[in-house]
Amino acid sequence: MRKKITNILLILLCSVISGLLLLTGIFCLPTDTAKSHVEESLYNMIDVAKDENGSVWRKKVIHEKDCFTDYLMVQNALEKVEGRSALEHAVYIYHYDLGNEQTWLTEESLVESLKQGTEGMFLREYSRYWHGYLVWLKPLLMCMTWSHLESFLMIFQVFLLLAVIILSFYKKQYYLGIGVFVTLGFMKPLGVWASLTLMTCWTISLLAILILLLFRERIIKKNWREEFFLLIGIMTAYMDFLTYPIATLGIPLCFYIVQSMDEEDGWWQKLKQYIGMILCWGIGYVGMWAMKWLVAELIFQTGTLKDAVWSVIFRAEPLDGYSSRFSGVARTVDAVLRQYDYRYYWIVMGIVIVALAFAVSCLIKKPSQKWLISVVCLSVTALFPFIWLVLTQNHTAIHCSYTFRIMGITVMALCSLIACSVRELQMQKSIKKVEK
């Protein structure tokens, strides 16, 4: 236990130092080429949506994206404020804006800063997040236009998904591959693939699954389960804007539970491992995020820690302000589920539930201990989105147009329950053949 705690603290400390050094190095890079590349793409980024003769496909992509935050991310990559050091940029993440402190006009500000310059605009900072996406976004913008970058990222996303599905079939874990595909369908893939903001958590989830497919045996042999999920939490806090971060825990966790179903560990050992992985993800996520505030406060002492804490308190408020926390739960759930605005979502969900009910009914009379503990862990994991929205209902309801993707965990958990049940049925059939 002492060794685990030491490993966790060392990994967290090294992640903070590495993350800060990477961002500081990124802000040492020039911005002229990146600015010219973005300026070349302003029509496809923004103006096409206002053009009556503009591409219908481009308009659909823009509609599905979180354009507000995408443009802010681009602004953050392009800014280089005179008189401010690279370290200050890494900590505060400056950008110029036409709006006031409460209302940022990211689209108008991006266009204005590129075409007219930043004179007369207000200098804002966004030190609440790490903004680790700048580590890859700024170099890519230096190499290609926004239009090419968007295409490159969409192709990367498709190939990453194909790699996961193909490898899961190769490893004879095809039910999990199908589960990942179905889960993506419930997360509105066009928005995920096209948006810098929305792709982050899904990409981290897929990369984690890919690592589990390739190196699960080594992770288990070295007893690195907790460290693995710690790193996922750290990466999420470093890269994400609080979109649907719990997905980076729930989706890989479902995958791991199914993969580990046949292990000989007792039910108590598996339960401890399950709780340990969840706790370590939480330590990584909360610890890495909190360390950003602490680093900013220790270096510059300008109130970042206090502002960040008040922001967390506001985001975690009940939907009705200071009334009962449970009074807004029903409306938050309704706001989330309303995002599934096509009939096919409910048809597919009905098929999944029917398949699950049939598989479970075949096993309920003679369940094995391995199957039962997997079912318990997956059932608890399926509830993660509801626990998350109760704790963060203010944020989840206000931004339901993208936070609804937390429900992907429930979809993945249901698909994983089917996978576990099918594997158990196959195992029982094989045992019966041997007995005969």
C-alpha cells in the first residue's frame, strides 16, 4: 500500500512538472505561420454558415460542433502578449476578446484579432484549466490550415476507432468492439469527430481501450491497474474543458471488467481492484486539476486558487440555486435525454435491453461467481452518469448539448453486460460438452 501511495504521488508530481514545462515550451514557439493558416480558413470556419450558397455539409458540421470553445482554443494557440513570459502564458492562457468578463465573443474576437489586430480589445485569462490541448494544437496549426487540420483530426478519429474494433475482433473480444461502436452512436459522432472540444474525452477513452487491448496482461502482471487509471484521470484534467470527463473513467472501466472476467481472483479482490481504479482516476483528475490552481497561486499569487474554487462551487450547485439538490435532478435528466432527438436511438436502446434481458434470463438460475461480480461492477458503472449529473447538475443542465455524452457510459455498460453474459453462456456450454 505504501508503495502504491508513493507511486501515485510521484506520478502526479511528475505530471504537473511535465505539463507545465510542455506548455511553457509551446508558448516559446512563433505564432505568425499559425495565424496565417487560420486566417486562410476563416470562410470554412465561420463565414460559410452565413452564406446562403455555402456548403450544406459545412453548415451541418458547424451546427454539430461546439464552435464557441473551438474558436477559444484557436485564440489561445495564437496569442503572444508582449511583455509576458512564456511561463505566464502557460499559467494564465491569455486571449484578446471584444466582450466583457462575463460574456466572451470568441467568434467575433478571433476574426477581429486576425484581420484588424488586437487594439481596443480586452486581455482575458483562462487559468482555471490546464489547456494541455495546446501541446498538439499549436504545432499542427503551424503546419497546416484549419481546414486541413479538421480533416486530419477526423481521419485520425476514424482510424483510431477502426484500430480498436479490428484489434478487438483479432483478440476475439468482438462483443466489446461492437459495444464501442454502439456507444459512439449514442454520442453523436459527427460532433465528436469535428470538434476540438468534444473529441478530447472520446479520444482519451479510445486510447485507453487500445492500451488495454495491447498491454492488459503486462499491466496486470506489473500490478499497474491503479496507476493506469490514475494516468487517464491526469490526462483528462490536462486536456479537457469539463465536457464529459467521467466518460474517460466509465468506458475503459467497462472494457477492463469484461476483459478480466475470467481471472481467478476472488470476488473481494476484484471488488477492491474496481474501487481502487475508480479512486485513482479521481485522484488523478481532481489532483491534476487542483495542482494547476496551486501552481498558479504559488508562482504569481494573483487569486487563481480562490477564483477556481468559487467556480467549482458554482458549477456544483443544485439546478435551483440553493434549494434541495434533488429538486433539479429530474429536469437535468430530462435535459440530457432530450438530446437523443431521433427515434433510432430508442430503437437501438430497446434492442440492447431486450438482448441483455434474454442473456441474463439464461444465466440467472446458475450464475457463476465471476459473472455475478462482473455484473455488479458493470451495473454500478452504468449509474456513473446519474451520479455525475446529481453532483454537477448546474453545469450538466446548462451545457446539456455536449454533457449528454456522459450517457455513453451507460450504453457501454449495457453492451458489456451482454458481452459478459454471452461469454458465460459459452463457458457453461463448453463445460457441459466436457462433462458429456
